[in-house]
Amino acid sequence: MAKVRVDFSQAKEFEAIPGGAYPMVLDETEVREGSGEYPYVNWTFKIETGEFAGRKQWLMTSLSPKATWRLKDTLRALGETHPDLDSDGFEMDPDDYVGRRCIGNVIQETYQNKLQNKIDSIAAANGAAASSGSRVVGIR
């Protein structure tokens, strides 16, 4: 393998963002194999405004029948209104939601002694996030 010269003099340590509600856009999706029998959807969002604009945050929703309530909440927050969403025959392509906006409720948590972020939930971008009592960061 060829050697590569790397300059770490400008490298910054990762810093978690403060918890709060952030305006986001869905940037990409990926269906991944889960550790058990069921796959999950990995949703990648980008913060749209404010000091942390451009930072990515992630949400995972399992396709396990016991956990699809979270997927349903996610789809509704992304504007899905199809009547089959409440049936046993709903088919979806997660990529169809790329570009949709929402409010991401971001929390901080410690993993392997490092402070990290994760999206705890999302809400519709039309202001519904205010019902959680969180101030939307980056919107005045």
C-alpha cells in the first residue's frame, strides 16, 4: 500500500452540539441490516440554519413490528399522509423523503466516555415542535 502524508495541524476535535430542536432537511437514507432479524432505516439529516448549519445528525428506525410506531411517527413528521400508513400494506422507499424538512429534537448522550448527539425524535417543520416545549434553535 502506498504511503500517504497527512497534516493534522488544522484538525479539530469533534464537539457535540447543544441539545435542542433544530430545523433540518433529510439528506440521505440507507436501509441496513440490524443485529437481529429485522433491518432498520438510517436517516441522515442536515441542520439548515444557525450556528450549526450543515452539521449532520442521525436517526434510526427499526423495521421490527414492535418498533414500527417510531417509523410511522417519522414518516408523519416528514409529511406522509397516505391513507395506507395506518394499514398492514404500506410500502415505502425511504429515499422518496429526501429533501423534506422537519424539526429534529437533538439530545446529548455519552458513548464510550465521549459526548455525542443523536436525534431523539422529529416533528413536522410547520411549528409542531413547539409542543415539546423546546425552543427551536436557529430560528428567531
